[in-house]
Amino acid sequence: MTTSTPRQMDPNIICLGPTGSGKTLLLRKLQNENSVDNTTTSVPTVGTDIVLIKWKRKVGENGTEVESETKIRELGGTMAPLWSKYLHGVTKLLYVVDTSNLCQISAAGVLLYTMLSHPGLQKTKFLLVLTKMDVSYRQMRNEALLMLQMTRLRSEITQNVRIVEASAIDGEGRVEILQWLFSK
């Protein structure tokens, strides 16, 4: 008789985006707000990585501090052809787009449409994270949303896509992303 140990559950939250979009630094910033600054560099993720995010926050009228944790699977942008193999059971998806790279936004849009149209993700919550806002000019957000055709897209999909502007360097959007991650 053979016995097997229960396999640890795979994370039901996934982080995707094209190569160089800023997924790794963003996740590092979510882990520890002081871990990323102007001198921080990263190497593109080749394959997958599991990131543990812990968040202490005050809840209730008396301000009781509660610590929550979740795991996020980051998939490297070079793995885009294989992303669909990792989508089973995904309940939340962070999709990261580099707003400072106009050439990449159209390609990011194609990959985003592919994820939104995937049959297994019709009930998945999506967070579109527009990164590198610290090196983009403010109009870049509007240009990125136009290039991604978000108005048209929202009329054609079943999912509600929330959009957050973020910077791994200065921490913009960090709290909003954490609130989304830990919401029911």
C-alpha cells in the first residue's frame, strides 16, 4: 500500500505580463515596501516563481491589527505561449503592462485579450496594473488605455477589469493592489 502526501495547493492568484513589464519588482515591492528603490535591479523571470505576500492591516472599529498572507505565481513573459497551462483554478489575475514602453503596449494588449477570452477565466477577477508610472508622463495612462482599447474591451467581456497605476520604485498603487489581493 502506498501513501501519498497531500500536494501543497497551487496559488490561485497569478501574475502575468510581457517580458520587462515590471512583474518581479512589483511583487517584491508588495512583499516589502522598503525592498525596492532607484538602485534595485532584477533579472527577467524565466519560468515561474511563487511569491508569498504578507500584509498587516488594521480592521474593525478598535483597529485590531490582522496579518494576512497569500501566494502569487509569477509567470515570466517568455512563457506566454505556455500561460494557459497554469490557469486552472485561478481566481485572481494581475496583468502588468509597462506604460513607459509604447512599443510593448500593443503586444501586451494581444496577450491580455487572450487571457480575458480564455474559457477557464470567465469568473476570474482581473487587475490591470499600469506600471512604471514614475518614469511615464501622466498622459501615458490614457494613451496606454487607448492602445489597449479598454473601452471597447469592457463592452465585450464578462469580467470586471480593475485598473491601478503603480510604481515599484515609489510605491504608488501598492496599497490598492494589496487591498484587491486580500479582498473577497
